Amino acid sequence: MFEFKPCAAGCGNGAITGSNLCGLHCVDRDTESRRLAMYITERKELHNLCVSHLIFKNQDFSSREYYGCNFMESIFISCSFKKSRMRMTFFDMSIFNDCDFSNCDTQFLSFGGASLQSCAFQDSELVHLNFCGAMISNCEFSHSNLYNSRFNSTQINNTQIDDCNIKKVFFINSIMKNVSLKYSNTAEAVFEYENN
Ligand SMILES: [Zn+2]
């Protein structure tokens, strides 16, 4: 499943694919980011990729398959993952600005503690996803299946979650401002724990 090769500097982070060091301890983070961006774009299927602590700008990572990949604590600006198939892939504590996850087929992704601004998640399968502790603003989730996903302690601002399946979606302790849930099955979502 999830392979883990530790950074040779002993910091506890995972070493980047093709290196013995993590993104923090590599000699040149820009060079490693470019190398890994090329590694992804040259492949249609990615397994057990580790690209944490890197920076990606204007990359087309769309129409690919991702299994067990680690994109944690990275920065993504204007990157496209659209039309991707993803399973068990981790984006925790990463920063996303103007990124596209529309028309995706995803299960078991984690965006825990991530920051997502102006990102598109519409027309997608977003099943068993974790957004706990994330900050989401100006994002679009409409016409998606969010079944059993988690938005606990999530800040959500100026975001559309219209016409979505939100059955068993948890929004416990989330702070929502100007969030639209029009035509979504809100009665089947969980907004607070029942006192019993
Ligand atoms: Zn390291």
C-alpha cells in the first residue's frame, strides 16, 4: 500500500521519489519540484509517489491515475488535476490556489489542515474525503458526490456545494460563511452531534 522511505537527514519526513532526501532537505527545491513535475507529466499512472514539501506552478497533472501518493505540505498554484482517478492520496497541510479537481473520480483523499482558495471540485466523485481543519474559500463543489466525506472544524467561505449528494457528510464544528447548499440533501448530512 503506502510505501515510506525516510529522509536521509533523519527529519522524519518521507524522501521524495528518486531522492534520499525530503523536500525540506534537498539541495535545490525548485530543481526537485521541476524534476518531479516532469516525472508526473510523463506518466499516466502514479503509485506511491512522494512529492511532499515541493512547489508546483502552472502544471498540468490532469487525466492521470494516482494511487497511494503523498503530496503533503506542498504548494500548488494554478495546477490542474481534472479528469483524474485518485485513491488513498494525501494532500494534508498543502496550499492550493486556483487549482482544478473537476470531473475527477476520487476516494479516500485527505486534505486535512490544507488551504484551498479558488479551487474547482465540481462534477466529481468525492467519496470518503477528509477536509477536517482545512480552510476553504471561493471554491466550487457543485454537482458532486461527497458521500461520507468530513468537513469537521473546517472553515468554509463563499463556496457552492449545490446539487451535491451530502449523505453522511459531517460538518461538525465547521464555520460556514456564505456557503450555498441549494438542492443538496442537507437532511442526510450531519451538522451537529445529537445530545443523547
Ligand atoms: Zn528531511
